[in-house]
Amino acid sequence: MATVEEAVGAAARASSSPTTREERAGWLEALASALEADRAELVALAHAETHLSEARLDGEVTRTAAQLRFFAGVVREGSYLEAVVESPDPSLVPPRPDLRRILRPLGPVAVYTASNFPFAFSVLGNDTASALAAGCPVIVKAHPGHPELSRRTAALAAGVLPEGRLTLVEGMEAGVELVRHPLVRAAGFTGSVRGGRALFDIAVSRPDPIPFYGELGSINPVVVTRAAAADRVAAIGDGLVGSFTRDAGQYCTKPGLVFVPKGGGVEAAVRDALGAAPASRQLTDGMAGAFASGVEAFAAHPGVEVVRAEAAAGESAPTVVFVPAAVFVSDPPTFREECFGPVTVVVTYADDELGRLLDALEPSLTATIHRGPGEDVTALAAALAPIAGRLLFDGWPTGVAIGWAQHHGGGWPSTTASIHTSVGATAIRRWLTPIAYQDAPQEVLPPELRDGNSLRIPRRDS
């Protein structure tokens, strides 16, 4: 296993060797094929370490391979470079020289892997895929929840990538040392608010601060309107329980706070659906313990009702915390706290109480509105849009599609950088920085900025 110094040194050497977009696209496609070829062994290893089902993990391998191929397409298409060519114009004030602008890779980047997605947000996950696509060598900090899988995946990558393009390090001390290393130019993190904030503070307090892109905690509020409850109350109850209990509730997009109309029947529908909800083991004993403590903290609050499904020893019971609007408003921080696991907070509101509830929200990765047929929710959408990275209608936030239009981000505490996404084509923007060339000779310019645009990338020419 490489030390941080060895890993960063190898990444720095690799960074000094420029690569073409076609080379990088080829690597990404080869990584996807290698991952799929080793699917059975990797899934078995992940199942043993994480307790996630083999079916779920098999699907995650498919997603991870799709992400790698998606970014190969992003690189080949080329618009991510934001290339601009402006010809000289001496008639302007001041006169304009020949100016050409493009985005270039930052250099070696650190990626801190997630516990809950041992493939899709891990060694060859979305952060790594987008960084490799950008042309940045990656030093991956393995998650302690699936160390053997991380090592096996890194070894697979070593058979595809040139030396230094991806290196694995392990351990908490290595994680801290990595973000402090002067040759590391940016970092991506998926995990807890506490851990992410600690690394973020180190990153920005360095002698040369670097960008730290952390995806942290999110409660993903949901509003069910009275018209929606009247239209499909049972389906809403089933959908909510299915979403927040999926894979033991270990999703960053889990609907953790749901506002439902008082007397609309949603509470009863959720109780009914909870009776059939499956219990399951969480990723680690530490997470299971934190979940139990979080539920007990809810239960200790006056005026709260906690309802649990059946669970065997070692499993975390699906749980719903029912809270009247007045209780929520009296202590919003308690109910805005993310509890990682199969639990959601259901707040009942009278029609004149919803505005005060929404005013107490913090930014999240998502916000969701369930509306009735033909119902105008323009005002409600306007209230939720400022605190959401993705605004959904009549669905559930678990599940994040891969695409050019996707945005997976939000304001603090959901992320440390709300203007960026960690999923979708523009995730690549995190690992790039602009450079402008003035009156540069053709041979100095990147091929994408040369006269004639022979590579045929999307480019603004004037």
C-alpha cells in the first residue's frame, strides 16, 4: 500500500505528462469493461463487507460502469472545455488582442470514498471518473467500511491506467495528510458533516488553500399537499416508506423530513405501510449505533410519537417520528438533524402553518412536492427552490440519474460548494481551471483552440 508521499509523488509525475481527450476516454471505457468483467467477484466481496444485497450491488456495478462510459462521452464531446476564440479587434476601447480561453486540469486531486455506495461513489466512482475525465490524476482515500473491496478495485484500475493516474491510500491519518499535501490541488468528499467539515477546514486553512467539494448531510424535505393526499393517500404512504427504508435508509437523498396535511390520512397510510417494511443491517456497527442514538433523541422530545417496525437482533428497525407542526417550530434544529438510517420525520400541518415550517428549513440536496391533479403549486415551488439542488414533483428523491442536466448539490450543510454537482456532466468542472492565451503562436495552443477547430468541438468563435 502506497504512503501519501508516494501516492502524491506518482500523481504529480503523471500530471506532468499531458494526455489527449481520446486517451482519457479510452481509459474510462476500459475501466468500465474491466469492472464488468470482474463483477461476480467484486459483488461477493462487497456483500461480505457492507451487508448490502447482492442484487443492489450488482445494479451498482452497472451504474458505475455507466458513469465511466458517460464521462468518456463527455470528454469526446468537448463542450466541457468552454473553449472560446476571440479574434483581434483594434477598433475596440481598449483594443482587443487575440484571446483564446479554455479549461485545463488542476493537477493531482484527492477523492474520499463513501460508505453507502461501495462502487458508484468509491474507488472508481463518480468523483474519480470525472477527475480522470478532466485529466487529473487521482489519489483515492479508501473507506474503512469496505477495505478489501477498495484494494481489489484499485488493483483492477492499475491494470488499465498508466502509473500514477490512480493510487490508493488508507487510514484516517493518511486522509488528513492527503488534504494537507502541497501537491494536491483539490479534494472531493462524500460522508458526514463532521468528517467533511474537519477536512474542509484543513483545505481552506492551508498556506495555499484548495477547493474542497464535500457532499455532507441532507434531510431532503417533502411537502404533501392536501389535494395530493385526497387523490392518492395510500400510494403516498407506500412510496414514502419504500423510499426511506431502501437499503436500510442509507442514502444521501433519503426523504428525512415530510410535511403532511393534518387530517389528510397520510399518517395512517404511513403506519400501514410501515408494518410491511423490511428491517436490515446497516453498513457498520458504528452507523447502527448512531442510528439508534438518533432515534432515541427524537423519542426523548416532548410531544413526539415514535413508531417502529419489527426488527431482528442486529438489524435497524424502520422508524417513523410523528411530530405536530407546533413542536417542530419550537425546536427546528432537532428535527433538521440527519439521522443516517431507516427513519423519517413526519410533520403534520394545518394549512396556515406550512409557511412557518418551510421558513425553518436549511438547504438540502433535494426538495419534493406531491400535488393533486392540476393543482397550481407555483408558490410552493418558489418557496422550496432556494433551498434545493434538485426540485422533484410527485416522486421520491432516492435515485439520482446520470445525465447532462443532473445537479446533485445544495447549500450548506448538504455540501461545501453549492454551485457544483457531484453527479452529471458538469461534475467535471470541479477539477478544471481556466487559462486564457493572448497572441499565442499556434504551436503553443491546445489543439482545441487552434485555428480551424479541426477537432470539431463545440466552441465560441468571434
